[in-house]
Amino acid sequence: MLVAGALSSSAQSTTNFTPDPFVSQVTSSTRDSFAGDMTANGRFVVIESSGDIATEKIATFNASGTPNPNARNNEDGNRELFLYDYAQRRIFQLTNTKSVLSPSPSPSVSPSPSPSPSPSPSPSVSPSPTVSPTPTPFPTPTPVANSSVAIEISNNRPVISLEPLLVAGQRTYTIVFSSNAPISPASFDGTDPNGTLAKDGNQEIWTYQFTAPDTADLSSGAEIPFQDLTTGTFRRITDTPASIAPIPGSATGSPIVADDNRDATISDDGKIVAFASNRNLVGTGNADGNPEVFLVNVSNPTLTFVQVTNTKDIFTNGFLTNPIFNENPSLSGNGSVLAFVSNANLTGANDEGGGVGNAEIYVANFNGTAVSGLRQVTKTKDGAANPSPSPNASPAPTPIPDTFTTANIFSRGRRLSRDGSFIAFESLANDPKGNTTNGSFYVSFVYDVSHDSFAQLGPRALAAPGDVLHVPTFTDYDAALRPGSVVFSSALNFKSDGTFPTADQDNTGLNPIRASQIFLAPLPVISTGPFTRLTSISTGSIFVGLRALPSNSRKRMAFSIPATELGGGNSDGSSEVYYHLSPAITTESTATLSLFTGASQLAVPVASPTPTPSGSPTPSPSPSPSPSPSVSPSPTPYVPTGLAPGELALAKASVSLAPASATVLDTNASESKRAPALPIELNGVSVSINGAACGLFAVSSSQIKFVVPKGLGAGTYSIVINNNGTVIRGVLVIVSAQPDIFTSTNGAGGRAKVCNVTNPNTPSTNCIGEPFNVTTDDGSGNQVATILRLFLTGVRATLASGINVTIGTTAIVPTQNLPDDLPGTDKVDFTLPSTVDSGDQPIVVSVGLASSRTTATDPPHITINAPPPTPTPTPTPSPISNPDAFVRQQYLDFLNREPDASGLAFWTNQITACGSDQQCISAQRVNVSAAFFLSTEFQQTGYLVYRTYKAAYGNIAGSPIPITFSEFLPDTQQIGQGVVVGQTGWEQVLETNKQNFMTAFVQRARFTSAFPMTLSAQQFVDALYTNANITPNAAPNHAKAITEFNSTTPSDPAARARALRDVAEDAMLAQQEFNRAFVLMEYFGYLRRNPNDSPDSDFSGYNFWFTKLNQFNGDFVKAEMVKAFITSSEYLKRFSQ
């Protein structure tokens, strides 16, 4: 019978307040991870994952670069089991297996590490910046392709004993799971022993036992002694022949192994295991290989299996008409009650005729040796009702009866309460015991075992697409292990009373964005709730249930979800495991909350608190900041607009923020060795922003030191502090960056934390501090430009090219941004220019309009030593310092000709007009020289040659440029032969040169090889645009280039030449490549070499100037690009006497 509200419960009462979510991302991998189970105390979560997610691992290669025989990681992407310890904040990899490859891999020669190239000493100041050399990484194994797998080895579906007996302060936990490793899953190298795997490879039931000291108070966040949880004991429970032999993977299909023993669950004390198996484990009780339910006491040295079901498939006239299954067993805490799903007629009440039965829920008792009291819980009919058609549908659809969809879903896992009194499941049935009508979509039900009654849990979807899988699970247990609540997933928007809001009142519902959320309802379940939303998922695009795995109470819970950013940094969208806190609320405080940046305590605006938590706030995009090349003194103190993802911050309030002080040492905080990097609870205090838990460094009665979740996007969000039930609320803005410099005094003023890292051999623990010289020995006896490392916070998500460091009045763009493993700490490296301001100078960091302190707000300082004067005789002026010689050289270098008299006089006068004003002379030399690149003559000759190569061949493989100096020079000289812009007839000379050049170009062997004569006109033109990195149909000259072939064949050289020229002269291409060509011509024109020729060894210099020119929107003066090249010693040496 279906009796609403008939469930009885003596469980604890629930609070009137809706708890706030404090969610922490536990795993982080590009390969999916899934939570399997959580212990009753919330300390341990078992995980299956194909990712390399362990915080405790042994690298594949040792320090010398040779393979490590003791390697323990998951770089190969196998499905492994992991154990997450919330108390230690560590993830341990329990299984360590490899799939068997086909063909079997032969031993490979140990790879030798590639030596890091030694930086070439450069005796002169080069326009390319010095960059700290990066060590060559050792080879990293990658996941193998399906087609390479002969036998897939997989460890999966883990469940853990919830609450083993406490003995001498310790508990021994048992994890039960499936694995087809032929030996212990602790270590299997993928070698098929004696070929036995190829004949078997079956999934078997295994257990893993480990013992750990009991941690009574997880909310303290206290550091506990390290314990390696990988040293436990594996035991194989089943050992059966496979129903099918392994099938290798292929290019079109995944490998397949027999999954004959599966879906295991375990009692609270770890003694009783229930599972499903297709194999014959008890005499001949399962000779036909049907999926049956078995029980076994794994605490006994000798395993004795108890077969619960014994069924056979239904055949009619020799044909299989009803395959019978018994699956997904669930146990009570002491193992005395068993529930499972079966479509067999086990008790005589599941026969719809001809032996055909529906998937029904069954329950039975178990005394450790025998099963009794088997009874059928549900009685339903298969088939979903047709959803009501849209009233506007025309023509009206004809309903098609559905008689196949199974009515009941009994998901794998803990669907039975720990005391065995309640069962939770999902059903289409309107009355799960009435064998009557069904709804169109599934909804959850709770069954009271002792009262034989059902209650519907939450509303049923009314229209497509229905609802997500609910996977209901019990929690809030009392001392007698009787549940007080049930949690379930839903993507519906319903109100606390279980009704749907009207269309114009959508926001009155608990889930207006219709995201997959976790909800809670008290027991006894009644239709009017009250229902509470526990999660705050802010995206409604993921239609998948969260499969909540609660602890003994609603406070602690684990779940998995893909393609969702919850603040922890899941940019790749893989499925990750999350730890969810819902601490109780006893008091809503109206105290004033204040926020500050964590390094120098810049005040951050916080909106007034509100007494009620808001729904998932919609991020408000922050305005895009305009680039600011330098920080100018401001008459008023700088006030940041918000905090940045990953930034260290402080919170203060007008009331006590913690009952007692607690601090996390830097040595116990790590982005790579802890999960999460910092505790999310300290002495019962937690902080969240938009539901994402903040890592906590310290709490005290006066302030909280925390780190902003690194995955938050820019926007306006709620911030919540829960101090042992007392909640303080506010609203703050998250910005993309808010730099703040660490100082020796950790506040305003003081000395900035900066280290000299020029010598790569200097240990990372040894900071060479101020004062700094502009040049430093690089460890090889060479004086090179000094590289400094600045420690700050608030720029974790910012590229180095978007950061500006200003020392005094000298603006510098860093070469790299290196997020530190210490949460809340960032590091940027930058090279001191020879022209940097010297003395005791203020240092300021800016990202767009966001800045650390300005010169008006007491910024930190560093000391730069002035470069010593070089005691040399009065130098002989370089010939190039003469204005006439300088201008003449620009004609030779860029236009490949001697200057015409009028041009030489004009450009020389631009410099000599400055008189003796050296600042004016310096600026005019830059402007005059740049004018030659910008001139019509060069744009129509040299730059056209550049664009022709770009269209013809794209960039040279492994480089950012399309043409070498040896290619550029003769072609530019050819196309510019006899051209003097301004002289009579120059246009015709240039036109003739262009035609001749293009005609010859398309007939070169390299070109005809790249563009076979068999190409159609459109294929030819599209290929040119594709090489140029331009979408063909978007290009202005695309149609014109194709029409060049209208009156001839696609192989006609003249037509090909015209089409190539159309593409090369396309305005879109000219605009796209302008800055790239400008930088390349600095090398071709001034240095007469390729960017990666000696003294450079790569394109880092080219990339530096290209990035800097872009940063200043092509302004070569502000970028100081031309100035750097024409004053470089390499350029000046060309003219030394």
C-alpha cells in the first residue's frame, strides 16, 4: 500500500536553517574520477579513476632519468582504486596495474635524459631577454590506445566498511571491489603469466584491509602524523573461470573482459560481503551462469559462499524471451538484512504471464550462515506512461504504448539504511505495490520495511526530459543507526513544500537554474517535505545525477560530477570527486565583515551582509581592464575592487571569528601533495565563496587567513563564514587579477620579497636578496642581465605577458609566471634592463587597471645598484652615430639601395634638427629607422615577399616565422630592383617586378611540389589561405583569387601567380602579420640574421619582442623595440672600426 507520511522514525530533528555548501575539489585530472563510498565518520572516500590523482606517488623515472622499478603512479591511465583521507588531505593509490598490450611489449632501452642546453654567453646586451633555462623533463607515459590493449585490467566499483569496531583507538577498514588482475592488484606489470589471462581475465571480488587510528574531530583540521595507507592487505574472494575470453581492443571498439563477479557491498564492520555473480560458487547452484546474489563472511579464514537466488532464463519455443537477473545487493550495517533487485519470480508474486516478471525489489534476512524471510517489496508493471503532448503540437502525436521500460531502479550502493528499516529506490509506478499504472518519469520512494509502506520522495517530473537519476541514500543516523534524513539528486525546480512554482514565480523554487543538485528530506518522508537543497551547482547544462555519498550525517558528503566548475579548477571538464561540507547553522550574525589582500592588507570592498543565504549567484562579468604600461603616482590611495582566484586574503569582523587560534604551517600546505592544498575546516571554522570552500591558513578570534578558490570566474559572489554554527555573510567581487606583493614585514611598505635567480644552479631554498646589480654571473663566469623573482599573490591565472612590474619609473614585462606549490603564493620572473632606475626604488605590479600599492600608498621597495662606470678611453664615435651614415644604412638594410638625394636630405634633417638635444636625437633615430619599415616602398617589396611565403608555405616547422633571411634577401632585392618611390614611373617598375616575381615563384620546384597541378582553382586558393591561417570564406580577396582562373585551367602558371598575389595582398593577411613581420625585420634589417641564429639559440627573443609589441598595441616607441635593436652592441659592432 502507498501511505503518504506513514513512515515512522525516531531520528534526530533537523534544523530550521538551510545549510550553506562548502565544497572542495578532491581530484584533479584530465581523466575521469568517481567516488565509490564514504565512511560513516566522513574521513575516508574510496575512488576509482583513470587519472594520476594520488598525492603520494613514486615517479616513473628516478633522478637519473632511468625507469624506476618501484614506480607507483597512474600515468598510463589504467582504471585504479584510490583512497582519500580527509584527515591527512592525501590521496593514496591502492592498486597499481597495467593492461596487457598486444603485441606484448619488448623491453625497451632505458631512455637517457636529454641534457639541458647551456645558455650561450652573450658578451653584448642583446635585444632578446635572458630566460631561466627549464630542465628537460623525463619521458611521461601516456594512456594506451584501445587498439593496443589485448586484455584490459581494471579495478572498479569500490565500497568501504562504514564503521569497523574501534579497538585500542584504531579501526580496521575493509574495501571490497572488482578486479581482473591475475595476481595481487597491489602490483601487476601487464605481463600475462603463462598466457592464463588470455583465456580468463575475469573480474573477481577482492578486498583490501588497512588499519588507521580513529580521528574523532575532523572539524579541527589538525595535522595528524603521516600514515601510508597503501601497506594494507589484498585478498581475492572469488576465483572463477570467465564466461567469455578477453576480447582485444581495436580502432573501433574498446577491449572487453568478462564481468562475472561484480557490484559488491559490505557490512559496516567489514565482515559480510554481498555481490552478484554469473559463476558457480556453491556446488552446482549456478550451473547455467545466471546473475545470482551471493553472501560471504570475509572475516573467516575459509570462505563459504551462501547463494541467495537460484534462477534460470525463460525460453519460449527454444528462444530466450526473458533473461533473468538478480543484481545490486545492499546490506544493512550489521549484514543481517539484504535488499536487491530481481526480475525473477522468487516468491510467487512476480509473474506477468508466461514467467515474465518485472524488476522488483526484494528483501531478506541473513544470520551469517543462512538466508530467511525472502519477500517481495514492490509489485509493478513495466512501461512508462506517455508524457502529455504539447497543447500546440500539430498534428497531435499518436501515443505509442511502452511495455518494456523497467518500472523500478535499484541503484548499486547503499540503498538500505544501516539499521535495515528503510529501502530507497526509484520507480515509474504511481503505487510501487499496487501493480497498477505508471508515470512518465522516475521518482524516488522510501519503503518502511517494518510497516510495509511506501512514501514518494519529492515531486515527479511532468515533462521531458524528465529528471536525473536520483540515487536516494540515507543519512543523519542516531545512536541506534536509525536514519533521520534521506538525500537524493534532482534537476527539477520545486519548492520546499514539494510543489512546483508557477511559471512567473520560478525563483521561488529551490533550483531555478535546474542544475543537478542534491536535496535532503527528513524522515518520515511526507509529500510536503520540507525539502532542503544542500548543493549549489551553478550550471544547469549537465544532466547527470550526483550520486550523493553521505557520511553518518548530512554535514559530510562526497559526490562526482563532470563538466562542472565548482571553484576548485576543473577547466578540462572531466568528472572529478568533491568533498561537501554542510555545517549546521545555529545563529545568523549581522556582524560587519571586512576583507583584505593577504600580503600587504589592502582593504577590499564587501557589501553589507544579508540574513538569508542567496541562491546560486549569477556571476557579473567584470569590465575588461585597459592595458596600463606603467603605474603613475596617484593622489589618492589605490583601492582594489576585489580578490582574485588563488589569492591569499584576510577576513576580519566585529565579532569573534573562531573559538581558538589554529595555524597551518607552510610545510603542511601544498598544491601537489595535499587534496585540498589547505584544510577547509580549522577549529570548526569554514569559509566559502559561492559555495566553494576556501583553504584556511589560520583562524583566530580576530581574523581568518584564507586562499580564494582558484577556479572561480570573475563576478559578484556571496562569502560565508561558519564559526561552529554562527554564520557571517557578505558579498564580494572576484576579479581576474589583484596583485599584492609579499614583503619582509608582511604589510604596507617594507622590503619586497625578491630573489636573484640568474644562476640556475642556485638552490631554490637559497634566496639571494638585495641589493641587485643589473648584471650577474650566470654560473659559468659570464655576466648576463640579472633575472629577479618576485613573490606575490593575486596573479595565479594571469599570463606573464599580461603582468607589468614597475621599478621606480622603469616598466618591465615578466618572462614567466610560476605559480608556487604553496597555495596563495605566485612568482614572476623578470629581467633587469640596463636602463632600470637605480637606488632604493618602489616596486609596483599591475595587471590592467588592477595594481598592487601605488607610489602614493607606501609600496614596498627594492635596491638596485647603479652600474659602475666603465673606465675606458674616450671612444671613437661609431660611424653609424653620424646622421648621414645612419640614414644611408636604413636605405641599405631595408630598401636594398643607395639613398636618393632628396630622401637622404629629408630623413637626415629629422635628426639634425634636434641640435645637441640628445634625448631628441635618440627619439628621432628611432622614428626615422622605423619609418623605413613602415614606408610604402618596403611594404610593397619586403613585406610582400614575407606575405607571399606565409601564404605559400605557412610558418616553418617548429618556428613562429614563415621565411628565413637567406630566402628573404634575394627575393626582396629582386622585387625592389629599380624601385624608388616618388620618382617618375616607379609604380610601373614595381608592378612589372611583382608580376615577374610571382610568375617565377609559382614555378619553383618547392611550390609545385606543395601545390600539385591537379588541384582545382578553389582547392589551390583555399590551401593558400589555410597556410596563411585565414578562414578562406572570410577573406576579402577569396572570390577574386578564384576568378583568376575563370578563363584558363587551374594549372596555368600566370593564373596561379595572380591568385597567389591576390592572397598575399589580402588586407586581412597584411593586418594579421604586421606585428610579426615588424619584429622579424628587426632581426633581418638590423642584425642581418635569423632570430634563432647565434648568439641566440631559439626564438625566445623573437617571442619576447612580439609579445611586448602586442602588449603596447603595436606602438614600437612604448615597446622600446626599435630602440633596443639600434642601440644593441650586436648592431653597433657591424660598424665598429
